Amino acid sequence: MRYSQAFIHTLFEAPKEAETPSHIFLLRGSYVYPLAAGLYSLLPLGHRAAEKIKRIVREELDAIGGLEVTMPVVNPAEIWKKTGRYFNIGDELIRFKDRREREFVLAMTHEEVVTDMAKQFVRSYRDLPVMLYQIQTKIRDEARPRAGLLRVREFQMKDAYSFHHDFEDLDAYYPKIFNAYLRIFARCGLNATPIEADSGIMGGSGSHEFMLESASGEDDFVICPACGYSANTEKAVGIKPERLPCEDVGAAPAMEKVGTPSVKTIAALMEFFGCSGENFIKTVAYVADGKLVLAVVRGDFNISATKLANYLKAVNLDYAPEKTLFEMGLNAGFLSPFAIDGVRTVFDSSLTGSALYIAGANELDMHLKNVLPGRDFELKETADISEVREGDRCSACGGADLQIRRGIELGHTFKLGTKYTARDSMDVTFLDGSGEPNRVVMGCYGIGVERLLASVIEKWHDEGGMQFPVTIAPYQIILSQLGNQPEVVAMAERLYLKLGLAWEVLYDDRSESAGVKLKDADLIGIPVRVVISRKLEKTGDVEIKIRQTGEVIICPESEFEEKLGVIFKKLEPSTASLPYMAEGA
RNA sequence: CGGGGCGUAGCGCAGCCUGGUAGCGCACCUGCCUUGGGAGCAGGGGGCCGUAGGUUCAAAUCCUAUCGCCCCGACCA
């Protein structure tokens, strides 16, 4: 492709809305063009890179027996009502009516549609297992799109669904998809860290997220440097350091009311009482599926809304509005852990009856000191509902302090189980060998294509621009002709033809100055640059520069194709020594 | 949805406070010239100043409303 014909329009300065590296370079490098918040067109360069990613995804999924399909984005609301997601998902799901007033949704994933297909065609154990996948547009009305392609409202997702005759078969299959994911990311030049993830209201028994560590990410995850345990902070469990027990709990002084005018937060209480967070009891009011619930943790912990929601099996969980509390005679900031009639109260396992605390008094501007859990109130319902903290001891090995990292979620795998095939959902069964009906068991697996593209840039860039891995670069070679003397042009044209036989070449044939051409080549991140100039033409040499390393090789024209072959082989990302999951026989 | 910021040419910005002509750099078009890190000279095209009302003889500028975009947080099957 000749640069002059390639619809590439690089920008010298980035539009001011761009802040993250991938966003800046995608815009400057003429890979994407914004249409509205969270809606982007992929320009020719971006489109080519995305197609490369999709090709890798297809190769890896086909290799484990995946079958590609295409499912509609417009779905009748009916199937979404059947699975309940029509009601459980908020405004993120776009709902609308057609001209005949029939209800539809724009699919944000395709569990309903694929399960509907399975219901039709999976009849016998002989039809299982089967894995169907597609690369299809997904629509999500995100509350806040951000960082260019990292979080958008319309994007392409590779979504895969596997169907099994029982949980054991799903368990046996799961490592294949897990390992295929590791290979996909590795081939795109990324080392993804698989972490244990929360399965949320999707339900199911096991789930992993594949994270790219990055400051531009929006998810925190926990890793143990000693044993390798890693998990989403929503799910991670650490060892909660015990408070030093009272010398004699039995002889502990009785509770005592203390006036604390307008002292509401733990931070303010710490200052007021002059002691650290672990001496307090924090009580927070939530509304879970319409019902008021109190969550109680030790003051030095935060409540994990995800853990609490999971424990309560709540679909919707939100902070209780102050108005609701007020109507019940409660005061935010002075809530107490003491049982209130008719209000469910859940205690975090950080609270034990071994030490005295300061707690809210359920009275405006009042707290209680010398509160002893177990003596002064009953720890009736205890669960792990607090968020893990940096430095908490690893609960898997007990040997090291957990670290919290920030990352981008590249992919997600779920063991769904029978959430969608259950009788009260889509109701999908098959006949086993003895003619008995059995419930189909599912898994689902997603990768966002554009987010993966942006993530590669987050990982691979420098001040000058992008540094694509050879596997997904829109072109493998950029041929830059510096100077327009006839001999130089002739040599460039000759090389363009020759290189085009083996590689995808972008030939910069513009009459721009040398500086412009070299800067643009760096910006758009083509992995290998070949330069022809008057100086080189005279000696019959060509120059090869590797974008990622900056390495420059000058060699005679007669040798350079062979050299390039070696270089490309070396630049191919390796899929060896990834943290593969053991696959059964 | 809460907090903050910004809307003037494709991009980056000035002008607004103190009302009266819309400007600069880059990009784009023509010609000459130039080609190893965002050259040079000459000429040229392009903006109802986000939108709608209001004040005024007169509004990019003052007032009101509204829309859009970005950032932080909440949310995220």
C-alpha cells in the first residue's frame, strides 16, 4: 500500500480530550476517529490491526474445536425476560420498541440467543460438548465511557459459549479455553495475569479475569508475591490482622455514651478519640433489593459491596438514602451495630469479641465506648464482607503480604453452570445414554477486540508513538523513501515490489520532508522500517530499523530480504512458558 | 447519578474581564525549492465563535437556559 493512498492523516498534536497513551496515539496515528462519547470509527490502520487480532482469536479458538457463528444484535425482549436479565440489568441495556410496539433489546452479550440455539439443536449427549463463538458488535450504554477504546459503548467482542453434559465435563474443558486465552494475549504481545474473579449475578462456580497490569486500567487486583495467588479485589480474601485482645474481657468496663457532635466519619472519629481505625466499629446502611440492611465492619476495613451483595444474594445493592434512614429514626454517621427490629445486620469477620470498640450510639451526635461484641450485642450473622487491603497477609499461603495492582481486564472466563439452562430460565436439557433428560451445563468466555488493541498500545509505546508487535501491526514493514531523486525513487519502487511478495508493506511515497516521514513511521508504530536514501542508494545498501528496540541494521540490498526473515522470526511473540492450567487427559 | 473542567477553522490555542474588524501556529490547496528526525519562499481556501432565548443601536464577548465533550468518583452482565 502506498502511504499517499492509505487514508492516513496523522495529527501533530493530540486532541485535548485524550489523556491515556493509547487514546492519544490512536487519535494521532489515524487509527480511530471519534463519533460521539464512547463511539469510534476504526480507520484503515485501526481496522487492519483489529482484523489481525480477530485472526489470532479465530486461530486459537478453532484449534480447540470452536465453531464460529453470527448472532443478531437486535434481540426480542422475550428471551431476556425469560432469563431475568431484562429486569436485573440497569440502563446499560438498551431497550426499545419496533413499529408494532414489540419490545427489543440491543444485546450486550449473547447468552440468551446462543442458549436458544442450543435448546433447539442440542438433543442428545452425542451433541455435546460443543463450543460456539462469534465476533460481534456489543452495545452497552455505559455510564461513563473513558480512555478512548478502553471503555466504549459499542465494540466488537469475541464471545464464546460452551455446552456440556455435566459439571465435570465443563471443568475438564475449562483449561482449554483458559490456555487459549493465554496464547491469544501472548501472541498479541501481552502477558496477561489470570486472576480469580467474582462471578457476580452471572452466577456460576468459577471465573477468571485476564488482566494486563497498567496504570490506565480501571480494575484493582491482588497478587501474592510468594505463592502467586491472584484475585480481583472484589473477591480476594486476606487474613484480617487480629486486634490485641483485652487483658481480661470478663472484667472489661461497661459501655459508656460519649458526645461526638458532628463527628461522623471514621477519619473524624480517629482524630476525635486520638486512636487508630481498628478501635472502631463502622456501620453502613444499604438497600438490598428494596430492603434495608446494615453492614458492620471494623473501622480499619472497607465494606466490599460485591461481597456483601453476593452474601445477601442481592441483585441490586445501593447505599441507603439518608431520607430512608431518617424516616426510621436512624442517623447516618452515628449508626450502631445493635440489632434494630426488622433490619438484617451482617457482621464482617474482622469483628470479634476479644476487644473493646467505639461504635455509633444510634443517636444524633453520640457514640458509645467500651463496646464489646458478644457481650453488648450478638454477632448473629457473620461473613467476609470487607475489602482486602494492600499488606494483608495472603490467605492462600499465609506467607506474604498481598499487593494490590491496577490493570485492564482483557478477557473474562466463566463457568456459568446451569444459570441459563435451568428450568426457570431457558430450560435446556438433553437425553443421556440411558434416555434420561439431563440439564445442559454452560461456560462463557469474552474478549473485547478494541480494548485489546488499546491495551497493546498501553503496553507498547514510547514518546514517539506506538510500537506494535509484528503479529497485529497493520503493516509489517514501512518503506520510507527519503529524497525524490530518480535513482532513489527507482530503488524504492523496486524494493516495494520485492518486499510485497513476502510481507505487508506500507510504502511512504509522499514528497514530505525526511523528518515528517520518520516521525510518522514512529508514530504509527510499524514494527520494521526500511529506509532508502540518496546516501544508501549510492552504496547499494538499505537500512532496517526495529521499532520496539531501536536497533538499526545496514546491509547490502542483496542480503536484506534474508536479514528481514531472521528479524521477523525473532520478533514473533512466544507462547512458551505461560502460566498454563493443567489440561486433563 | 454526584463533583470538577472545557466548547472560537480539521488539530492546538488567543480574543471574552473592559460589547463595535474573528486572529495565530500546525494541517489543507497552487507554484518553486528541499529531503536523515515534524524544512524554506510566494500565493490561496476554510469558522453564522456548540445551540436557543434575552439585554443592547450593536454580542464570540454580558445574562438565562440547554446540548455536547473530557477528567475524578459511584456503577460496570
